[in-house]
Amino acid sequence: MSPTPPVGVPTSPFAPGVVELAAARPNPARPGSGTSLSFSLPRAMSRVELSVFDLAGRRVATVAHGPLPAGPQSAHWNGSDAQGVRAPSGVYFARLITEDGVATGKFVIAR
């Protein structure tokens, strides 16, 4: 059993100093509602890209791109591709690329 942190000390599901991508929420997501993709950066980075890919490996959308500060981050994917077309039900992958590494996660869009 881990000890309870002192009052006023923030807690995070992410390990310090590690690039992490948390599980998408909600998962499964509903078409048109999208899902939130949370991640953590151990330091400010000038190159961050968070993209969604379909099961065939095709990029469906880029959710975040560019410089971001250190710490917990969150981006929302609305469930549409770059042209605004709603993505069909299926399995999708989120890929976070940073200067310090790559993290991936899997989620589902279900009707």
C-alpha cells in the first residue's frame, strides 16, 4: 500500500521524467463525440506531435503539434479526420512523438 501524499501536494498518474501517454477517455468512444488523450512531458519540448492512426497505419488526424511546456497535457480528438469526415467505428492508435521518445496507445470508436 502506497502512502497518501501530504495535503496540497499534487498527484499525477504519470511517472516523473518519462514521456507517457495515458489511456484514452472514454474508451470506447462514440463516433462524433471523440476522446481525450492525456500525456505527460518531463520537460518543455519544441517538437511534440500527437496523431491518431487507423488499424491500417494511416494517419487519421494530428491532434497536437509543436512546442509544449513540461508537465501533464491533454488534447481532445473530435473523432473526425483532417477533412472533417467522421471516422468509422474501429480500433485506432494514438502516437506521441517527442524529442525524448515515442509512446503509443490503443482505443476504440464504437457505435
